[in-house]
Amino acid sequence: MPWTREELAQRAAHEVVSGTVVNLGIGIPTLVANLLPTDAGVMIHSENGLLGMGPYPLESEIDPQLINAGKQLVTAVPGGSCFDSATSFAMIRGGHVDLAILGGMQVGADGSLANWQVPGKKVTGMGGAMDLVSGAKRVVVVMSHRARDGSPKLLPSCTFPITGAHCVDRVITDLGVLDPTGQSFRVVERAPGVSEELLQEATGAHLIKD
């Protein structure tokens, strides 16, 4: 069966290495903050100006001034700090973020990512995605394998306007874990019950086994 949103977040949490700085994008990636061990030594970065973001607060812990980039209430871990957005983006552009976990609309086999605009639809802005995919040392995309109309979201190259070229290291979808190789996707892991045939049928590019 395909992974649920919660299972996707759990799988993405396995990509987080102790002692690193991690940025979590809006959507499923934000759930990762709730799944990391308290002793993991991970500092979660939010581009609105917070380093050391913790999980969602209990009612007794709510501080309306502590929010993530998606305007959700969060907590801060001991040693966390707040700063202005200019400093936050200087951290990203300076290569101080070890891992960015982002959502996606399309990922190309060439490692390109489209996650900010659907052609013909209203755009509110790119946010920090373009900076993150170029500044983070490693980029992991978490998304559904197919669009709502059933069309594949993993393609030879993106057809939507791209956020960044040749920037994605790994894709985690509800059907499996895949790495772009340039011309195809390498299958790292399949979700339980997902066959090789189903995975290939749902993918718009060629797959190769690990």
C-alpha cells in the first residue's frame, strides 16, 4: 500500500543526520520536526528567522511569536535563536544548511525541481525555495508520486517552471524512494506492496534498480 502522509514524514526523518542543520519546507516536511528524537542534536532552520525549531507546541507551550515559514505555531529547543530574514537567508546562501526537505510539484530525472508555480494559476510567491535548493548541501523532495489527475510527477525533465536545476538528491513519494541519475531514476526503496510494475507505470521516466 502507498505510504500515508505520516509515513512519508517518518521516512523523510530517516534522512536527517545527527548534528546537522535542517530546513523543513511547508506541508509534509513540517511533520518531520515532530518525529526527531530530542537528543538527535539537530537544529531545524526556518527561513523566517528561527534556528532551533522544535515540534508543534502543547496548549501550555504556545507562544504566538514563535512560528515557522508556513505561519504554524512551533516551539524552540534549548540553544535556539531568532534573527531577521536577511540573516536567515545569508545562512542559506552561505551554505550553512546541511539538508533541505521540500515539497514538490515535479522532479526531473536530471535532478531539476518545480515546486512554486502551476502554469496558468495564481502565484503568491516562491518563498525561500530557490535559495534553499541552490544553497543547501543536500536536497530531499517529499511529494505524491502522481498528480490529482493521475499524471506522473517524476519526469525526464520538468514541464513546469523550475525552482532549481540539477539540485535534487533524493525523492520520497507515497510509492517509494528514488534518486535522479540524469537520464532516469534509481529505485532505492519501494513502499510495502508496491510492485516494480506499478512504480514504473506511475513514473514518467525510466527506472533502474538499486
